[in-house]
Amino acid sequence: MKRFLFFMFLLLVAELVFAQPLEKNHPVNFAQVSVNDNFWAPRIQRHAEVTIPFCLDQCMTQTNRVNNFAIAAGLKKGIFKGVFFDDSDLYKVLEGVSYSLRHFPNPEVEHVADSIIMLIAAAQQPDGYINTYYTINGLDKRWTDMDKHEMYCGGHLIEAALAYYDATGKDVLLKVATRWADYLCETFGPGKKDWVPGHEEIELALVKLYRHTQEKKYLDLAHFLLEERGRGIVSRPGNPGYDQNAVPVKDLKRIGGHAVRAMYLFTGMADYASAASDPTYLPALHSIWEHLTTAQMYVTGGIGSSKHNEGFTEDFDKPNREAYCETCASVGMVFWNQRMNMFSGDGKYIDVLERSLYNGALAGMSVSGDRFFYVNPLSSDGGHHRKPWYGTACCPSQLSRFIASVGGYIYALSDDAVWVNLYVGSSTKVAVPKANTEVTIAMETDYPWDGKVSMVVMPEKPARFAVKLRIPSWCESWSVYVDGKLVKAKVHDGYLTIDRKWTKESGIVLDMEMPVKVLTDDSRVKANEGRKAIQRGPLVYCIEQTDNLDMDHARILKGDEYKVLSDNALLPGAKVIQAQKSGLRFIPYFLWDNREAGRMDVWVPAE
């Protein structure tokens, strides 16, 4: 009897542990945030006016992405044209359309999206399967090659469908996505077909669908697919590490393989852990993160040094001119690091998110909004430029869905606190549960050009709660005032917490000093031996030939002084850095290749 009671006690403890939410906070959805600053707001508007129409046109008239659906539906005759994963690009663009419509309602764009969605629905098979490559080339060949991205495409379908339903209330695409997910649940799982998706993505998408529907079978399938990895199922003959299939995911300790696939996998693992309140994967995620950020991440937040595998090689192998640093991987770093912050409440994850956002990801799109980088090197001989589109167009379509959702990374919420993660001129209204009140926060700032941030906190009724301000790791000196009075508080896990009873409209001023920093890389990075880089605030800077004609003799000098100057011709509000002794002029890395063609370097030879 005692053994039985002890066993029941252990079961009860395990049930309580696994039932407890793992998260320290939850992101405030971008739809609840109004971005109104001089940095992101114009970019989000340009995304709506330029990027979205441009990407739709590429899918509709310049390539066969939309036409493939018409052929698969039997509405046209023809053959499949493009790459076998092209469906995913159209889905990502539709997701971007959805986010854009939340900010900028546009009946014409919505009508175009509706017409495309009708084609997608017509192309779906009676059993729920949808993939134009296999529908056109022969359904008998489906599920014969784990690296043919069937589930990857379907994952992006689910994400697009949820976003479009949220933006418009229209459920045609959501019904397609749900039928697809139901088909997967009937086909794969314990006692059914085994499968290891060669390109991860479906896992996080299924968790999103579970959160929307509360249908546990979608969460269970996500878990099944995660658990299939590292169990001896051959997804890529001869190289199981390429798609993170060498060991069970809970046993992963180091980063490896294809960079984008890794980011989707880790995001999916985190999403499952959150939705299931299951901490099994968290030790692996923490271990991988430490290895990645210590030995494999570039100063720009870019990851994946090798073109050969679009991913990782040995530790501290970070070439500059040959750096791959795929744009999609930097966006993936934003996804994953937000989840890691959500679990831990540690600002170090937002530090990495911010680095990847302002440098690695933002560099992927031109100022004009219609030219894109697939690869983001840290040095160029003058021949590397953004392009309108790519045969493999994952990066343009990725940016088409990412830029409009940036507002979703600014704020987070916990039971008793509002977290300010990114400093972006914006406003939001959230309900703080324990305070039993709604709170409006309005933020004004010229960040990332300036470190001063002003906020107004407006509770609907007097209540006690905390406002947690992230103090970035780049910031060594700061001050905070509430209603004009200096606040003295220690920073814990990257946040300064102002916990008080808020009785009326109150003003917070955070002033972060933003000096120019000269960086030295880890001595184990041989490519940067004898070189230094420049950073100010969250922005990494570079030199371009159009400003520095004699690139062969460019040098960062000891004891040089740096002057911060405005350059509205480069970008309204932009700050450039002028070295007083060497004469070098540095511009933000994300802005390079927007002017005359020429050489570029982030890491510059130094005295």
C-alpha cells in the first residue's frame, strides 16, 4: 500500500509539473501594437505599398507559382515549372499580405489574395493532400522522398491560413489548411507512416493550428514528428546531421547542419514545449543556444558560414567574404530567440534577437523594398548585390511576411508585468491579469539612432504592476526617471523592473548612452585576426567604397576618435560614423549596397 501511495504521489507531482506553464511572459501580438516611429513605420508602410505588390506580381506573372495551382486544379493545361518547394513562397507571401492588411486595409490586394486562395482550394485533392509539384507530376510519387519539402510547404500553408483568417475573417484558406492537417494526422503517427521532414517547419505550424482549434491531434502530430528524428529513419542518405536527424532532438547539444532548418526545428521544439507545458526539450535548446552564440554567430547576428551546406562548419569558422548568413536564418534567429526569452525571462535572448533583427535580417531588403539579399557576407569585392527575385525565393517571401509583423517583438506580458523588449516608437493596450486592469503604453524614441526612450504608462484604474525595461547588453551606462524622479534599481537578467502602484498617467524616461565601440573578435576566429569592427547601439557598421575610395589602405587606427553625423540622403534619420584620424566613414551594415556598387567590409584591418 505504501509503495502504491508513493507511486500515486509521484504521478501527481509529475502531473502538476507538466501542467504548469513554462513561460515567464507572452509576446503581445503585433495586431495589438501600433508602430508610429520614424524608423520602422515608414518601412512597414513601404512593405505594404511596394514589397507586397512586388512579391504578388513575381508569383503571378513573373514566375509560375500561381499558375502551378491552376494547372494542379485542372483549370489550365501545362507542366509544373519551378522548384518543388515553390508552393511555400506563395504561402509566405499570402501570410505577408495578411499582416499587411491588418495595418493597411487594401481591397484591391485583398481581392487578388482571394482569387489566389480560390485556386489553392481548387487544387486540393479529395483526401486533403495539396502540393502542386506532386499533383502535376504524379500523386503516386508523393511521400517517397523526405527531402522534397511536402510538409514544409504544408506548414507554410497553415501559417498563411491562420494569418489570413485573423486579418479578414475569411476561412476558405483555413478550411484548406485544416483538411491538409487532418490528412496528415490520418497518414502519419504511431502505428501509421513514419516520416522525418527534410526541412522542418510543419512542427511549429501544427502547434499554431492546435492553439487556434484546441484539437490535440495537431499537437500530438507535432510531437510525433519531433520525436521521429534521430531514431534511424533515413531522411538524407549519408548526412543525417544536415537536417538535424543524427540524434533524438532532446539529446542535441551543439548547433549543426542547415541553418534555416535548425531555426525552424528549435522554434518548433520551443512551441511544443510551451503548448504542452513539457520541459523535456528545454535543456537541449539552452545548450544549443550557448554553443551557437559563443562559437558560430557572426557579429551581425547572421548564422551559417558555409555555402556548401547553407549552414554550420567547425567552431569559429567565420569567413567574411564567403559568409553565407542566409536572410531566412537571421529571421529564424528572431523567431527562436523570442521563444527562449518567453521561457526564461532573460534579456540576453532579446539581445541576440535585436542583433539579428537590425543587422542580419534587415540587411536582406533594400531601402526601396523591392530588392533582396539571399546571402549576407561581411565583406564584398563589389560584385555582391541584392536581386529582385531568386529561383529559390525563400528569402524575399520570408521578408514579405516578416517586416509587417515586427510590432509583435516589442512588448510582452506576464501576470503582473508589462515587458518592454524592443525600443520602437509605438503604443499598445494590454490587460495585466493580476492588476485587474488594462494598461496603455505609448513609447516615443529615435532608436536605433538614439538611446533616449520616453514612455507614458496609463492604467485604466489605480493598480500595482511592474514595467520591465530591457537594458541591452551593449549599454554600459543608463539612467531611468519616473515622473521626473531618478529610479535606482539593479538590473536582473537584463531587465530593470519598476514595480509600483500606478495611479494615473506616469512618464518613464530611459536614457541609454550610445557611444561608438571598437570591437575585437574572438582570437580563435582566424579570419578577423588583426581586424576590428565598429558598433553603435544595436547597429553594426561597415565601410563602403563609395565613401572610402582607397579600400586597400583602409585602417582602424589606435586612439582614433569618432564623430556621429546625420546622413538623411542615406536614409532619413540615419547616423553615420566619421573617424577623425583615419578619415574612414562607416555606415550601418543593413544599409550597404543601396548606392553605387563597390567594395564593403565590416571587419577592417587595424593597427
